[in-house]
Amino acid sequence: MSKSKTYTFRLTGQTPLLMKNIRTANPLDPIAKKLKALSSKRGKTDEDYEELARWEFAGAIYLSPEKAPCIPGYVLTGCLKPAARKFKLGPKLNMYCHIPEPFLEVEYDGPKTWEELFALRNGEGERPFVHQSVVTVDRKRVQRTRPGFPNWGLTVPISIVGDEISQTELISVFDMAGLIGLCDGRSIGYGRFVAELME
């Protein structure tokens, strides 16, 4: 039986990390129900828009079982796959690599709960962990709210079965993934990082 070896990479964000959990695609999700009720309300007040933004933020953030902001292992794997394909390593990555930790906590300076992250304001009244932008949905322009981490890092363990992927190849995959980006907004430059193999 082939033995596995685990490497650990340190990812350091170069551009803000934007999260977009897909949980609200489930119409039975409690947050999805709250968003549906709020978005369908006519004659919204400023308070309604604030509450809508709050629950969009809550629905988009990834949380560990301990309720800490995190990146699920499958999301990180999804970031590595297109990078591996650049080196014709896609099939090998699928077969011989896995991330043993289901949740990778985001390392950042700031509040540790989603409620505090949303509520925090700096001296200028801005919310450093709240990213809002206008997007087009069904030919209509709507505002969307996402969790954004300006300065962030991740510690990523990855296990390789056998010697199908070399350490040098793995480093190249992580380097390419850093140029592609992690999570939401990659096409406009978000989620970029540099990766360092930890000894």
C-alpha cells in the first residue's frame, strides 16, 4: 500500500478575500428564507436594506463548526484544480491529493463572529470586513453584500499518496493557484495569494 506524505503551505493574501457560500441556493435554508422575505418586501426602508445586507453577509460567509470564519477544504481543492491543469496534473491531483482538514480557519486581525465582523466600523464609519457592489441579476442592477477580508492568511495541509506528484510540482501548483485566486471575485483580482512551503 502506498504511503502518503503531508505537506503544509502557508498562504498569505495579496488582495482581499471575498466569500460567497452557496448555502442560500437551497430554498429551505433558514437564511435563504429570511432573504426571500426581505427581498420581496415592497417599499423597503433603510432599515430593511440594512437587514437585507446583514443576512446576505451571514449567508455568504463560510463558518467552521466552532463558528469561526473558514475556507472549507473542498473550496481550496477547487482553487488548486485549475492550477494543476496548467501543468497537466489535474487527474493526478484528483486521484492522489487531498486536504485532510475539512475546515481551514482564516487568519486575520479582527472580530471572530460574523455578527461582529458585519457590525464593525472604523474611524471613518466604513465597514472593513463588508464588501458591497452592484451586480446584474436578470438584467437588473442589485446590490450584493459579501464578507471581505482585506488582510488574510491560511495554513493548508495537503496529503499526497505515493510519489505521483513531486514536491516541486506541488509548489508550482500552489504558486499558480495564488495567481488564479481563491473564492469570489477572482476574475477582477480578488483572492490572490502567495504560497510558501513550511518546513
